[in-house]
Amino acid sequence: MTNPLYWTILVGMAVLMLEQGLPVHSQGDSLADNKVMDNITVRQGETLILRCAQGDIVTHTAWLNRSSILYAGDEKWSVDPRVSLVTLNQEEFTIKIENVEMTDEGQYVCAVQTSSRPTTTVIHVLVQVPPKILDLSRDIVVNEGSNVTLTCQAIGKPEPFISWKRISSSGDLATDDDYLEIPFISRQRAGTYECTAVNDIDTDTQTVDITVNYAPTVSDGRDVGVTPGQRGVLECEADAVPEADFEWYKDDRRISNGLDGIEIVSTGSLSRLTFFNVSDGDYGNYTCVAINKLGSSYTSFLMYVVIEPTSSTLLQGPRAVQDGSGSAMGVHLHTCLFIVAFLPFLMKF
Ligand SMILES: *[C@@H]1O[C@H](CO)[C@@H](O)[C@H](O)[C@H]1NC(C)=O
Ligand SMILES: *[C@@H]1O[C@H](CO)[C@@H](O)[C@H](O)[C@H]1NC(C)=O
Ligand SMILES: *[C@@H]1O[C@H](CO)[C@@H](O)[C@H](O)[C@H]1NC(C)=O
Ligand SMILES: *[C@@H]1O[C@H](CO)[C@@H](O)[C@H](O)[C@H]1NC(C)=O
Ligand SMILES: *[C@@H]1O[C@H](CO)[C@@H](O)[C@H](O)[C@H]1NC(C)=O
């Protein structure tokens, strides 16, 4: 019964069977009862329990990982500290492997020699690994018209499924590939792109920012009418990445901030030229130039004279009338006086 040679043959047979990948039943029928148990699926990092039924009078029993014995009876052969014995009695022989790794995947065999027949139980262990994005493009800055390729590569078991989408603005640009190709990129395609790696177990998501540089475009200037002595403001707006620097010219002369009575304030896409007190010499043709490293753009405005009634002409007539008479009459007279006061200006046009 407890023939050591017979035992060696049994274990040797189990090893041979596994190494050669032979069907479990082909050799064993004459020597042993073999059964393939269901596959065990375990996640990376979890604990794997390997349980095997024992027979009536068990003489020898062992758990093997491929060709190496993990446990022979209650004797630990494996040097791996993650492997330990859970139960060994008449009913069962159970060991566990803690903190399971990818390399633990494969076939495990429980070889049992009983008083009647030797048996082997084969368990196929599958290790699942959550997806993890390992290789991802860095944030990039490109010029408009460049060909852009983003990379997103992930590991995981089962093999993760990769998808891309744009999350800033309406993000329906999607592709299901490790590589996202954007030929001749336009400014509208700038933004944040999200790569998602998914498998049965989990999801990993990472983002990449694409900045698209382009030369400035200034909005058409609108001519501005200003009354002498009033504040005058010229505004210039430029769309550019990176943000444009602004320069202001009157005819061919550069205007700088230090000049008396004016101020240039540029914030982001807008530049504002302010005259605190417009005088005759300020009227004329102004040009705003927006510049970045990719180019420049300009627009011109006219600041022209608008003559408005002074506060004295506006107030003198109506006030005199309203002091004396009823309101309806006052309004009528007001209108008449208003027209009379403006007649010289109206005739000019
Ligand atoms: C176990 O997994 C292997 C490989 O993944 C597969 O070929 C086999 O059919 C599975 N067996 C069972 C019983 O699920
Ligand atoms: C099982 O065998 C493989 C291949 O030799 C090894 O990498 C793995 O660490 C072993 N696992 C255990 C739990 O012994
Ligand atoms: C972008 O790709 C196209 C082909 O898809 C090629 O003709 C073109 O030269 C490329 N442009 C640059 C800047 O590499
Ligand atoms: C604007 O300038 C004129 C002429 O130089 C001056 O008379 C007037 O007081 C100034 N107005 C203001 C608000 O500074
Ligand atoms: C204003 O100046 C710009 C630039 O010098 C010129 O192109 C434009 O024709 C001028 N506009 C007028 C109305 O003189």
C-alpha cells in the first residue's frame, strides 16, 4: 500500500501530464482517477484557496504547482512565504496562496494516494489583473496643422479595451485604439483628451491636454465718435494662442503707455486704448497690431469728432419754461427749444 516507488510514479505522472499538456484522462485511467475541476479565477493580490478531497485511508498526498511540489502532506516544500497549509485531515487537503501574482497562473495538481486508488485533481488558476495605463502621451503644445498622435497603452487581464474621447467641449471624437491620430489639427480640436482602459475587473482613466497654437486674428475695428473733452476708448480684440501682445499706432507712430493723458491696458484677448480727455490733436486713424510667435494681424479705426450740446445749452431753455407753466406745455416747449438749439448741428449733416 504505502509503496514509495508507486508514489513517485504517481507524482511523476502528474508532472509529466502537466508539462506535456496531455489530456488528463489519457494516461491515468489504468493508474489513477483524474478529474479536472472548474477553473478558479482570482484577482491579483487576493488569496487563492486550493482544496482537494481526501480518500478513505490516505497514504500520501501532495499539492503541486507545475512541476514543483508545494506541500507533501503537512510538509512544506515550497520556499514561497505566500504559500501555507490551511487544512489537512481525512476529508480535505487545503492550502492557500496569498497575494496572488500574474505568474501564479497555471495548473495546480493535487495528487492523492489512497488505500484503493491514486487520484489527481487538476485546477486551472486564472489570475485577473485590473487595467493600468502605463504608457500615456504627455501634454503637448503644437502648431495648428500639425499631425498629432496620442498614445495610451495599458496592461491588465483580460486584455483591456482602450478608448479615447475629448472631454472639453462637445466630446464625441472617439476612437477605440491605443493610438489616437489627429491629422492637420485645428484650433477647434484643442482640449483635454481622455483615455480609458476597461476590462471585466476595473477601469483606468487618464487625460492628456493638447494646446494648439495659432497666429492672431483681430476683430474688425469699429470707428469711434468722441466729443472733445470727453473720455475716448478704442478696443481691439484678438483671438490667438499663445495670447497676443498688442501694439497701437497713430498713423505710423507707435503709441506707448507713458504718454500723457492716455492709457493702454491689455488683458488676455483684449487691448484698450483710453484717452482721458480727447483733444483736437487726438482725432485720426489708429491701428492696433496683435502679435504672437506665429504671426500678426492688425485693424484700423477712425476716432472722429462728435459735437454734442454742452450742458449749458441743454439745461437753460427747459428749466426756464418749467419754472413758469404746466407740465404738458413744458414738454412741448422743451422739444421746440431742443430742436432750435440743435439746428446748427443738424444742418451740418
Ligand atoms: C478553463 O480555462 C481554459 C483556458 O482558459 C479553458 O480552455 C477551459 O475551457 C476552461 N475550463 C472550464 C471548465 O471552464
Ligand atoms: C508557480 O510556478 C510558477 C512558475 O515556476 C512560479 O512563477 C510561481 O511563483 C509559482 N507559484 C507558487 C504559488 O508557487
Ligand atoms: C501629416 O500627415 C500627412 C499624411 O497624413 C502628410 O502628408 C503630411 O506631410 C504630414 N504633415 C506633417 C507636418 O508631418
Ligand atoms: C480737458 O482738456 C481741456 C483742454 O486742455 C481742458 O480745458 C479741460 O479742463 C480738460 N478736462 C478734463 C476733465 O480734464
Ligand atoms: C489707417 O491706417 C491704416 C494703416 O496705416 C491704413 O491701412 C488705412 O487705410 C488707414 N485708414 C484710413 C481711413 O485712412
